[in-house]
Amino acid sequence: MKHRQVFVPVGLPIAVMVISALALIPRSPSTSLVPVALAQTSSCGNAFLDPGEQCDPPGSLTCPGGSPGGAMLPCNADCQCPQPSAALDHFQCYALKPRQFTAMNVTLQDEFGTLVARVRAPNRLCVPASKNGEGIDDPTDHLVSYRLEPSRNPRFQRRLGQTVVNQFGTQQLDVLRPSWLLVPSDKDGVPHTPPLDHFQCYVIKRSTGAPKFVPRGVTVSSQIETVSLQVLRPFRFCVPVDKNGEDPSAPSHPDQLLCYRTRSDRFGDERHTIANQFGQRQVRLISRNELCVPSSATPSTTTTSSPPTSSTAVTTTTSSTTTTGPISTTTSTTSTTTTTTPYGSPSLAFTLRSTSLLD
């Protein structure tokens, strides 16, 4: 077979060179070259959504579960969206009668940062609940709340103006300090079905100038009871947390809980058995308390958000001469102007017009 020589002008794009070379490959009439294979070569992680990709690292707002509240959902290693997990249920929480508990230290990492806290006695049993007949996704999921005593070094930095969205509308909240750790638990010998996150709950208050929450009535049904509640106000904001490195992806999980203070008829007295990572114990339910609602939130700000700055001082001296008869008087005036520029601002070279290409 004779070989053809192909001359390609210098500077011709590589893609054109490749296509030109492919055009010279001999082929039988029955075979055809598939040009799409060249065009669909995927580069997962190049920050572009290539053909065949659903998302591109580090994450995407278009993945299922990624858009509400602006939470970015991480992409899988193959640039596909992760499979949506089961919907998070509502939870009706009941206060527990205090009992002796051996405190322990844990390391907690969530979207607000990392802290070391001391876990105290359990104070709530939260059971999956159907609000207004909406149903329960997983009746085996239960959460037990443990009181937290956070380390004061470093102290938690408050987050102001957190926007939280759920079925009750949009609320502006300030996140003040850690308060509870919600732990997935078995109840009465029935194991919970993973995956179910740990949650770290924070004391909150309504942001300055934000509208007040309008109380409303709901009906809640669970394994324990069916009851009518008056939902009063937001009380705790709970976000997925990685406890002791058990689930490093937890801080990026989109499901969150906003727990509301409620008012209802008097609750009686019930006893149950709970079991989780902290052991097994008998608990006594003594009052009906919070209703926790699945929610999503946008990123917040901290109380210490002022960027570092750099200052530039410019000194200007102005001279003027006054002549009175044969005597001349010269007066000098000196003024100093200080310009403060936050770090990260454009350099002056990019804000002033250049008079020469060599400048």
C-alpha cells in the first residue's frame, strides 16, 4: 500500500489536524467512523458539564435535592448525581425523665465547623410522625437527643441571618450555640434502618427585623399517639453532623430539621427501651415537646466577618507665595490622605487606564 503525505499548515488547531488524519484512514463501505466518540470524551472534574455527565465536582445545584435552599450536592466520582436518599420524616419529640448517664467527649463536624463537646444525659426521644396525614417514610427511624456541653476554646461563632425554608414558610434565624446531639436509635427492640444522620442542634432566635412566626394548628400521628398541636415558634435548628469521623460526608448532606415549640393537651406517662451507640436503657416519657420539620437552609454569616485590610498613605505638599510691597511670603500646606483597601480587592494596576502597552 502506498502512503500518502499530508501537509498541515503550522498553527492549525489540533482538532482539525485529528479530523484530517481520520479522513485519510481507509475503510470498507460497510464500516463508518463514529465522530461522536471524539466529541464525547469526558473529563470528569474539569469544571465543565461534558456530554454524558450529570454534574461536575465539587458539586451541583441541579442534582435532585441540591437546589432547595441553595445547598450544593456533591457529585459522585464518575460525575453522576448521587442517588436521592429516602425523604426525612417529621419527628415528634418527648422529654425524658433525667437519669444517671456517664458523660463522654466527642468530636463533631458540621457545616458550621468542628468542635469538641461533652455529651450529657439524654433528654428527648423523637419518633417519626405524620403531620396532617402526609404519612411516614420510615417508621423505624428514631432519634434520641443528648445534651451537649461544648468546649469554650475555641468558642462557637454565631451565624446571623440564616434563611430556613420548610412547609411552614421561610424564617430568618440567628444560630447562637450548640445544644443537643441527635443520635439514630432503636426503640423497643426494633432496629432503625440506615442511613439516618446524626444531627447537631443549635439554640436559635429570630433575626433582628425578621417577621414573627405565625402560630398554627396541626394534627400529628405516630406510634405513640394522634394529637392536635399548636405550633408556636422555632426552637432548635439541627444539621447533619459527622461524629468522631464516622461519616465525613455528613456536613454536606442537604436534609436538616427545624424544631418548633408546641402547645397541646397534657401528656400522660410512657416507658420505652432505646439502644444506640451510647448503650441501651429504659426511658420514661414525661411530656410532649417539640415538632421537628424537614427543612433546608442557605449559607449564613458570622459575627466576625470583617476582612483584613491594607492602608496606603499619600502625602501632598502645596506651596503658595504672597507678595505685599517689597516683601514676599511663601506658605506651605501639607495634607495626608490614607486609602484603605480590603485584601482581595483589585490591584491599582487594574483600575487605572494605562497610557502605554509597556506600562
